[in-house]
Amino acid sequence: MLTIENLHAQVEGKDILKGIDLDVKAGEVHAIMGPNGSGKSTLSSAIAGNEDYQVTKGKMLLKGTDLAELNAEERAHLGVFISFQYPVEIPGVTVTNFIKTAINAHRKANGLKDMPASELLKKIRDTAKLLEIDSKFLSRSLNEGFSGGEKKRNEIFQMAMLEPSLAILDETDSGLDIDALKIVANGVNKLKSKDNAVVVITHYQRLLEYIVPDFVHVLFDGRIVKSGTKELAHELEAKGYDWIKELA
Amino acid sequence: MEFKEKLLSSYLAFEEGLDLSDSVHKTRAKALKIFEEKGFPTKKDEAWKYTSLASLISQDYSLFPKSEATIELKDVRKYFLYDTDTYKVIFIDGVYSPFLSNTTHDGLDVCLMSAALIKPKYRKLINAYFNKMAPQDDSLTALNTSYAKEGAFIYIPKSTVAEKPIEIIHFSSGNENALWLQPRNLIVVDQNAQVQIIERHQSLKEHPVVTNSVSEIYLHKDSFLDYYKLQNDLPSASLIDSTYIHQEKNSHASVHTFSLGGKLIRNNLNYFHKGEHALSTLKGVTILEGKQHVDHSTLVHHAQPNCESHQDYKSIFSNRSEGVFNGKILVDKIAQKTNAFQQNNNILIDDNATVNTKPQLEIFADDVKCSHGCTIGQLNEEVLFYMRSRGIPEKEAKALMTYAFANNVLDSVQLPSLKKRINQQIANKLGVNLGFEL
């Protein structure tokens, strides 16, 4: 699904990623953990196609397509979805209107006509139900005045609507209380299939109790310094990140 | 012949059939003198620094349409807010259309200025209000006064709520080559009365038309006015609108101005507080393209203590369009505890679009809350990236963001079908497909 080879990236001329290798296959869940400032969010921004992040070396391939050739919307059309750590507020655009615009943009890019309103409404209702989202919430302006938890839930709602091949959840657990965390994880698990993949980026092991990873990678100073299975997450939880620094 | 000369020399023709000894006509004749002395404003006048009338007044216009134009209901129905359930005062080329109108004298007066100016039963109101608030030294208002004969006359008596909104619509048929119109409206809302009014000017064919409109609005104690100006005319039409609002104690006057189309639009919107606890709301959405020009010139004169004013103007400019916002807030020494807020936000889509924005606060009281803010900017890059990362192409994302920026002003529109319609017009203008809402 996603192959990253020797990825180097800069932000404002500063090297942040210093040679990342990652191979995520369809059907897999990967977790990327690491202390603050290790480059976790830079990695997700680079995959998303944020132009503030310059890839200086290396490759990112999604389903064999070089992402460097694609702009942010084209990457989305190919199946990339990033659940942002800090989702933006868009006063004046309702959640419904936003998701409708996004879905139809995806369909158009894939040579399909707009989704019929009735089908779209049903999908919106079903997804809202899955994520225990009140329908009133759907006619509010996107993220405007939403609590941190509501914003995150709204990100997962959009993910569920867009059905990406590769979902990257960037610190989705921050700002969520335990009940909301369970709802979000439950939503992600229901959407998981053998045809898609999930990358969970997190500082803490908490979310991984509910979205169980097949592989865990530890990012430190722009490199993956250790990879393992879900036991590695437990180890990090128990021992903290200090011992990792010695590995680097 | 210069157009100013034509306006002066045509006055004899205008006077034909009028009672020249009447006090109303004396007011008119006096106003003509003021116009004669002052002439049209030029860019040398501070208030007209960024808006030039030169290209408009270098043309010739007919002042009196030669023949009465008829238009079919089916051709203009789309310009009405509702087919039924509104009072309508409708004019075609400046002439009242009884066929399209729906006036009343049942419990309130929604009728013609021409009738109010001559009928004895309105004499008291005319003597009390006609041309009593409009400044005597404004040349365009004086020009309108000198030719004042037709327009809407609205009187809402004490403790009366106008059950239906009132639509005032001026159509220009295009039968005349070029037309100069000067409607004059007088609106009196008595104590504890309420009214909603929608005003629009609409050309039915591309042809030069200039409307120099003046409205005087008097709000008595505890009254409420909810006024909507819809300016979405053809690119050959220009409008100079001077509106004067007199507010007594506890009155609330709200004016929304939607400037979406036209060649040149100048809105002079003036509020005068004459009693305590008056509340004034001024909101505007302006979306321009091509070489259109819109100038919002507002004045809120806080002349009494404990009053409030809120201004919120949002504008979007594409191509070579130009915008002006000149917002003056005047707080007299006696007007303590004034709350006056002003906000003007602009988005320039293209490099060749321009906006001149100038807040002007003159505060002579020491215990007041006044604030103003203006921004001129492009769209927020972070929001744009967020949208693109969800698969919305850049062009569409920008359109949706611009729509959202403007659409926020609609929250305070109190007529649901008007809100829906303007929402749709804004979306169409910006190329946004709205679809449905839950």
C-alpha cells in the first residue's frame, strides 16, 4: 500500500526527517510512536502533500504511484486521508456541505457522477450513527466552536465517509476522553478491511489498546530507531522514551 | 449640453401640472438652487475621493420616460420575494405600476409618494417629515429633493406590526436609451410599531440607467425597522442611494445591503440617534467582478447616551473591481456609555482588484466603548490546505471559503426565504454548488 524509502524532509530549511523507511501493506495497522519533536507530524504532513514541508531525498509510493508527482488533492483522490492533530475551523460551511463537496470531488476525479442526494444522506446518517454523532452537529459550521473531542470525532466521521485506502491518524487520541476514544476506535475498527491500511501516530500507548497495531515503530530524531509488534508499545509505556534515545 | 445643465433646464417641464405655490414645491425649488450651486460631487470632495461620477454624468439621460412601458408579470415574478403575502410598491421607469403593486390603507399606509404629497389627509405627515432630516448641503440629495415626486410612502401607526413585508421595486424597462431616475421614499414607523422592507432596483435589459434615490426613515420610540437593500442589477445600471434614519428612544434599525451587481453603486447610509437606548445594525455583503465599483459610506451619529451600533461589512473583489468602505462614527460629548462597533473585512481574489477602507471615529465623550477593525487579505492557507487534503481541488476550495466568508453575514437575516435566496445568489456568484442542508 505505502512504501517509504529513505525519506528526508525539511521545514523552513531545517532537516526534520533524516531517512525514513516504512512499508505498510493492505490490511495492516501500523503505529508510529515517539517523543515530541521526533518528526511524527512532519511525516504525516509530507505524506499529505503540505507544501510547507519539502521532501529533499527519498521516495513515497502509494499503490505504486510516486506521491511526489501529486498535489494534496490528487493524493486524497488516490486514497490518502490524514486525520489532523489540529483540524481547522471553517465558519459558514456546514459539516454536511463540506463532506458533500469532498465526496463529489473524489467521485469526479475518479470519473463518477455526483452521489445522488438520497444515497449521500443515508450514508451520512449511517456514519453519524456509527460514531454516535448527533444529527444537529451535522448542520453546524465545520469545527466552529467544537470541543477538541468533537473535532477529532468529526475527522473520523470524514474518514468514514471518504473510505480512504490509507488513513493516517495524527494524534487522534489527544483531546479525547475515554468514552470518545472508544467510539472513535470502534469506528476505525469497523472500517478496517483487507483492502485498506491504517497508520496511527501517537505519543501514548492508550489508543493502541483499542486500535491494535500489527507493527509498532519508534521515531526519534527523524529516523525509525526501532520496530516491533504491539509489545513494543507496552514497553514504551512502561519505560518511557529515554532508553530509545540511547538507541539512536 | 452638460447633464447638469439639462437637469436645470428641464425643470420647467417637471413643474408642469404641479402646484407651484405649495410648500412642498417651495422645498423642491430651494433644493434645486442648492444643486445648481454645488453641482455633482467630484473627487476633490473628501467624501467622494475614491468614487468618480464623471463617467456617469458625461452621458445624456432622459428624465421623463416618453411612453409608459408595460411589462408582463411572468417576466418579473422572479424578482419578487414572494408572489403573494407582501405589500408591493412597484415602478417601471419611474412610473407607478398599479398592475404589479399591492398597496394598502388598511390599518397602515403603503402607497405612493405622489399621492401622499398632494392629498390633504397626509399633509400633516408630509409637513412633519418630508425633507426634514436630509442634510441641506448634500448636492445629490438636493437634486433628488428638487425632482421629488414619486416613490414609496409608508406609514406604520402606533403599536402596529406590519404583518407582511413590503417590497419596493424599481424596474427599468430598457425602452429608453438611457434613463435617470430619482425615487424618493418616506417611511414613518410610529411608537412601538414594526416593519420589514425590501428594496431593489432592477434593469430588465442592458441599458444605461442611473438611479439617484433618497429615503428618509423615521423611527419613533420602541419601534423596529428591518430593511434589506438588494443590489444585484445588470452591469449597465448604477445606483446612488442616500438613506437617512432618525431613531428615537429604544428603537432598533437594521439595514442589510447586498451589493452583488451593477456598474457603480454608492450607498450613503446615515443614522441619527435622537433618543437613548437606540440600537443600529448595519450589515453588508459585497461581491464584485469585472470593473464594478461599490462605495459604502456609513455614518452613525451617536447624539444620545446609552446607544449601540454594530457594523459588519464583508466584501469580495475579483478582476478589476473596486470597493470603498468609509465608516464614520461620531460620538457627541453627551453620548456617554455608547457602544459602537465597526468591522470591515475584504478579500481580494485578483491582483488588479482594489479596496480603500477608512474607518473614521470622532469621539467626544469619555465613557464609551468603540472599536473598529478592517482587514484586507487573501484566503487562509491553512484552511485551504485542509480542504485540499480532503480532495477538494484548489479552485473549488477557494470558492467554498469565499462563500463561507460572505455567508456569515446572513445569520441576522430574519426573512427565511430571503435568506435562502441570497445564500443561493452568493453561492452562484462564487461557483459553489450548495445542494441540500440537513
